[in-house]
Amino acid sequence: MRKNTLLLALILLITMTTLFAGAQAETSQSTGLDRSKHFITVATGPTSGLYYPIGGAFSSLFQNKLGYKSSAQATGASAENITLIREGGAEMAIAMSDAVAQAYTGTGAYEGKAPASELRALTGLYPNYVQLITTTKTGITKFTDLKGKRVGVGAPNSGVELNARMMYEAHNMKYEDSKIDYLNYGEAIGQLKNNLVDAVFVTSGIPNATIMELGTSAQIVIIPIEGEGLANLIRKYPYFVQATIPADVYNTKTDVSTATVMNIMIVNANLPSDVAYDLTKGIFENIGDIQASHATAKQHISLANSHLGVDIPMHEGAAKYYKEAGIK
């Protein structure tokens, strides 16, 4: 009897697996798309940040659920990712919407460069919080205290560094007012631990693992972005939104006011329309896989939020899916 039960269970498992594979094949055939012929490289960010696990979840979904060949690539984040999409080094990438908007229009940090008019959005993702980090040892409590201090502003021309420049501008300050170190935030937090820098810009989702690790050896202080500085920032760069970092995120003494900017998933306009449609549809039909990658993804990445913070055109394939889904 036990052998018969085991045999029946085995037959049932094989049948279900076959039906699942058949369903995948049928879906591909119904769209005329052979997914196995397409390789989707997802450009993410440093392994210490949120881009990497969230981008990895997209890649895993494409390969394991949809049948594409796919891999996630660790990068320097927004600026590098924009270049990779423009030059064909990746099919999909995560980037901050402010950097993307400036690249698309050839303004701001991309002043004097040809507009990246080939950039397209696939979906909005989640907000990045501007986190200006120090510790109680430095005595820094407000933005203007950065005068004369050693500040890690991110790798040159990275999304973090772009944000840092805008923050200085909004507070009527210049880099020359501080001693600037062009370090990615992982390296800069290490320098902060060793008292080699006084403050570090980290623009990411919350909580950030690197900042949390700092909290195991020092009392974290988050310098607020507020008042006139915040107002100046939003007035000139309206894609920034005021937000609050709750005290329990990093065990700070109080909630802290700051600014956020959305991350978006970008592609090149030359990505085949049927592939862009299929990928977008696959994302939202399996959104639980993406949301399981991080608490931030679970909170923010959804069909309802797919257009938040997107300031460039959607890829026509993605737009087709959103129209079918009733998203305007």
C-alpha cells in the first residue's frame, strides 16, 4: 500500500511538472516569442546596497519563471547603469530617476552631453532616501556643520555623488566648503568608523545594511535635510519628495526629515517590443518574487506604483501591458 501511495505521488509530481513546462511553452508560442534566445543582463549596483538583491530577484524571475537566459551584474549603480543601457552592455538596469531625467535631457550632471533620448522606463521601483550619516563623535548635527569637515560624497559622477552636489547647492554651499572624498558609500562608511571622514552621503532604500553595520560600533546620527535647504531642493528639482526616516530604522534618538527620489527600471528603446511587453507582464504576474527580495521591495514595488517617479517615456512594450492592465 505504501509503495502504491509513493508511486502515485511520483506520477502526480511528474504530471504537474510536465503541465507547468507545457504551460510555459504554450505562453511563449502564443506570443510568437522564443524566450530562450534572449539574454537579459540586469545591471544593479554594489553588493552592499539594495540594487543588488532586488536586481538579482528580477534576473532570477526572468530565468527561473519565464525561461529567459539572465544574470545580475554588480555595478557602480546609476551613472554606470545609464551608460551600460546606452551602449548595449545590459538590457535592463536600476537607476535613480533624477540621474535618468538629467541624462535623458542632457542637463545637470549631463550638461554638454548628447541627450540620452534612447532611454526608456519599464517600471518605477522604490524611493531612495538621502541619508547623510555621521556619528555622535563628530558633533555634526546640521548640514551647515559640514563646513571644514571631511565628507564622503560617493564615487565620482555616481547617483550618490549627483545627489550630494544638489544637497550642497540647495544649502547655498559648495564642495570647496568641505574636504571632499570621492568614495563609494561602503568605503566611506569604513573610513567613518576609523575617524578618517566626518560624514557620508548614502542614497539608498532603508534600512541600508552598511549603515546598520556601522550602528554596531557607533551611535549613528542622521543629519536632517529640512527647512530652507529642503525647500530650495524641491523647488529646483521637483522629483525630490520630503520624507521621514523613523527612529527605529537605525535606532536614532528621533525621526529625521530628509528627501527621497525614486528608483526606476530602465531599458533601451531598441529592446524588442514583444520582449519588453513579456518581461513587464512577467514581473507583475510574479510580483511576489520581487517583493520577497527585501522589505523595501515588498512595501513599494507594485503595479499600482509602477509609474511613480518616472519622468521619461515608458517603453512601448511596457506601455502596451499597462494599457491592458488598466494603468494610465
